[in-house]
Amino acid sequence: MAAPADTRISAAQRIRELGRERPDEVALRHIAQDGTETTATWAELDRRSSQLAGALAGRGVGQGDRLGIELRDSPQFVLAALAAWKLGAIPVPARWDLPDWELARLRQVIAAPVYLDTSELAWIDDTARLPVPDLPDAVSPSMNGICSSGSTGTPKVIVTGRPSLYDPMLSVPFAAAWGTEVPRPQEILVLAPMYHANGFTTLYALLVGDHLTVLEKFDAARVVDAVERHRVSTFTATPTMLKRIADLPGIDARDLSSLVFILQGAAPMPPSLAHRWAKLIGPERIIMAYGMTEGLGLAAIRGDEWLTRQGSVGRGFRETEIKVLDLDGRPVPPGEIGEVYLRSSMSDGYEYLGGAPRMRQTDDGFATAGDMGYLDADGFLYLVDRRVDMIVTGGANVFPAQVEAALIDHPGIADVVVIGLADPEWGRRVHAIIAPADPAAPPTPDEIRQYAKSRLAAYKVPKSVEIVDAIPRSEATKVNRAALVAARGG
């Protein structure tokens, strides 16, 4: 018997449908770094994406091709992604601030006929003068690609196996799994750069009909202003972003009542920060999730659950199964650390461009990103750190995330990253890089070590401490540990 036909419409058709049915409704709001705000209606997004698609077709972009997007979060970025879907092409966003040599390597892997970078902004805007073309319906073999590891090792582009078909299930709000009523359309604030999966996938919600308010660049004060002014109902943030927001003067008096829920990902939330946000908005409005760009599966936990299982990232979410295995692929007992493996029937699979090796996978379809963790007796997952970041010092294993979580509560520390540096006595020593809360009066290294001793086993206490003005983080607030190690002699 033949498989049933897929009755879903294309993303291209869905954009046209929204433009036709809700023409004057503001769908996209953009807040520039200087605070300037611009808006676009559904009709404008439909018209402008068609005009841009026609112009891109004239430059050789067709169905199944990739479109490189090297732009800051902007209306032009959104239009480029929508235009790619209108052509049945694959939008592949990349960091705009890479050095030329690195960008050249990445472009070789993406292999797109056209790359839209900042030099193309005027051209994109000029396409508004063109007639609106009558484009045939087209479906791309993949919704998008996401670039990874462009700054270390082989450039890798992760291309989802999901075709560009409109699927409302992709944007079911996380909070709905706990029975929370989530009004639609959602008012979504986009904090992360849209070259990152957390930022780009908000475009899936746009297709459902939700509204996006996109920040050109993350700024904690501007986030709170936007929540109040535009009655934002949800956003996704990293722990670093949430800490910067929570540290704003007067934050307790600000109006965050419009937030139905927030989603936290990218790294486990330090307990003190989780408690801070529980006080700000209520624990039932916080959801912590664990997953990866490859879409292997998800774990998630709500804040009120987390309070009884502090440190957990939750149980399998949306048909995800979780195993923790040892190096020989055998399951470890509850409470014992091993590698975290995921499997989900909802996964559409992934492809790597650039020759990167695929993730390790078991014979029955569980795969791992190399993260270390353990399960408790009830199946709740606790992450420890990535295996590649683990520091072996004096024969003992130290996970940087644990040390960072212990140090971040020090009132004199604004930001911290922990790395392992070569050491003749210890093999590698635990080294803490600290950005002080008050640069004029930073904590002393001895003070930091004494604080660490009160909260950590002796072998986990940093043997060396470095005070810096600021820790170099990407727009997604991620840190490149390998680059920090290399800069300090390995």
C-alpha cells in the first residue's frame, strides 16, 4: 500500500496565506541598537519576500540551493529566510563577524550561489522597487542549515532533514505540555542571534502566525523595556542573558507580568539564578530545556518541578527517550555519570556539510553529543558538562560547569569561565577567568579560592585565578573554551 500523501502546505504557501488573511496585522517588529523600532505587516512580509525571491532567482538561486545569510538580526535577515522558502531554497545563516579567512572556509562548505552580507543590505532594500513576481510553489528538501564549530576545527553546517512544509506542531509552546493556557498569537521576543538555532527557529513560530520582536543585539535593559512596552509573552535565553537581566538595578519593580513563560537553554541554570527568576516571575513560568541543533530529542522541566530536583534539566520531552551509557555503551545505574544519549520518534534527522563526523549512535538509534550526566531513579536528567571540556587534574575529573556554578554566586563576580591549563605538576590545572562586578574593586584571587573552598571539593578549587575586564562571548553569549586555552599557552 502506498504511503499517505503529505497534505501539509509549503512554507511559501503559508506566507502567502498569512499575507492574504491578516494583511494589516503587525507580524514583525525590529529594535535596532540605537533603540529605533520598525515594523512589518503580514502583507508587507509576503510582498517583500516575493520581490527578494524574484531578485535572488535572477542571481541563480533555485529550488534545493542554499542561500548564505551573513547578516545581523534585522528585517533583511527575516526577508532573506522567507525569500529562500519562497524559492524552495535552504536558508543557511552564518555569523557576520567572522574574520575573512574563516568566512572563506565556511563559504566553501555552504557552497551557496549567493551570500547576503552587509554589503548587500542596500540591494535587498532596493528590491522593494521591483514588481511582485508570480512564483511557482516550491518545497525545499530542508527548512534550514545552522553553522557550528566555525571557529575551531572543521567548519560544520548542520542541515535539518525536515522539508520546508508548514507544520504547526513545530511551534507548540513548551508551556502547553504542563497544561498552561498560552494565548495565540504569542508575542515572542528574539534575544539570540538568528544565526543560532534558538534565534532562527522563531521563524517557525512566525509561520504559525505568532508575532516576533527582534533585537538587533542583546541588551538586558532593552529586553525589559521591550517586555513592558510590547507585552511580550515569551522569550528564550541563555543563563548568561538571564543573569544580566536579573542584575539590572530596579528589576524587581519592573512589570514582567505579560510573560506567560520563558525558556532557558544552552547550559544548565545555576541554582541561585533559577531561584532569582522564580522570585521575579514565579517558578511555574520558567521552563528549562536541553537539546541540540541536530534535533536528537529534548529534555525539559518546569521551574516548580526543578525546585524539588535542583540541577535537573528534566525528563524526555515530546517522545524523547534518554539513556546514560558508559564508554563501552552499557547503561549505568541511576546517579552514576556517563554519556547522555537521546532518541526521539519526532526527529527528522540531520546532515553535516563539510565532512564532520556524525555523532556516535547506538544500534537502536540513540545518539550523543558527548555531554556527560546522570539520571535519577525517576528518569530526570542532570547534566555535568561536555566530555571535551572535562579537566583531568592530578588524576581526578573536574567539570568546568560545576566550578562556574559555584563561583557565580560570589557578589564580586559578574561572569566566570573555567578552563584547564597545562601544568607540570597536575597535568592540567583548574584555571578560573573572572570578570568582576566592580572593575574598580575586583575580588582578589585568594578571596575567590577561599570562596570556592567553601563550596567545592578541594581538587575542584581553581589553582589559578585571572581577572579580566570582560570574558569574550559571542552574540549568543557562548564562550570558546578552546580559544581561551590556546591564548594561554595550551
